[in-house]
Amino acid sequence: MSPGRGLEPTPSQTIGPFFHDALLERDPTGLVPPEHPGAVRISGVIYDGAGDPVPDAMVEVWQADAAGRYGSEGFSGFGRSGTDEHGRFSFTTVKPGPVPGPDGTPQAPHVNVSVFARGLLRQVTTRLYFPDEEEANAADPVLTSVEDAGLRETLISHDEGGGSYGFDVRLQGDGQTAFFEFGE
């Protein structure tokens, strides 16, 4: 058979995931200790398109400190969590302060969230905003760029009381979380 005739490309495939074996050998879920003043807990579940929990995903967060500074002394702002058999992840961190956007416009306190999971050739990236920041959220240039109110609502965490916030991520299907493409 001559090249290019009768041959069809095969679909791309992911291999793994190997997150639990290769990238989660230490526990980077505690950005601050639980007893840290102002410590909050962020937890949630990763769901696939069928609405089933994803037990082998990895979630990464990156955020500013309480004063709105990234990578400040004593606070890296980076965390990583694998999901358990029920698709759950969690972090202990501080609520970030507002940060300036590229044009100097203040952004509401938020946490950048990336999810790596089977079936994804690249991670998906979203943001977690806080429900008690209504005024800042209403002026945030990234959050307000999501025109559909229902989709925008997927970016707002839920106050679970006692300094805990819930944030589920739906990779596709009904209630899919809003994801962003940031520069290549």
C-alpha cells in the first residue's frame, strides 16, 4: 500500500494517569498549617461528564497570600492534591487578598485551579472565587467576562461554615465548570 492511501490517523490517547505515583509522593495540600491564623479549608469533588467522581485526578492551586502578593516569604501559594476514591480533594490555605490585573484593575480574591485527569490531553484551568466578596466579584474583569450567569456561578465557591469553602469541578456535561484558556 502506498503511503497516505488507505491509512487513517489514530486518535490521540492519554497514558496513565500516574499522578499518585509520580507527582504526589509528598503532601503539598497544606499551604499553611491548620492552626495558622486565618487558615481556611477548600475542598471539593472532581466529576466527569457522566457525573461520576474522578478518583485518579490531580488538582493544583496557585494563589496570592492574604495581602494579595504571590510567592511571598513563607507562603509559596502553590498546592497539589490527588483525588481520593470518591473524587475528593482538599487544601488548607489562607483566603487570598485582591490582586491587580494586567491593566492595574483590582481582581477579586481568587484561587487559580488546574485539574489534570484521565482523558484530558492538557490540564483544564479555572478559578475559585469566594461567596462573601460580592462587590469585588461584581467588578472582577475575569469573572465578569463569563457572560452566562449560570456558567459564571460555577466559579463561586460555597461557604460551608467554620472557614471551609466547597468547590466542585465538573469536567463536562450538565453544570460544567467554566474553564479558561490563558496565553500559550
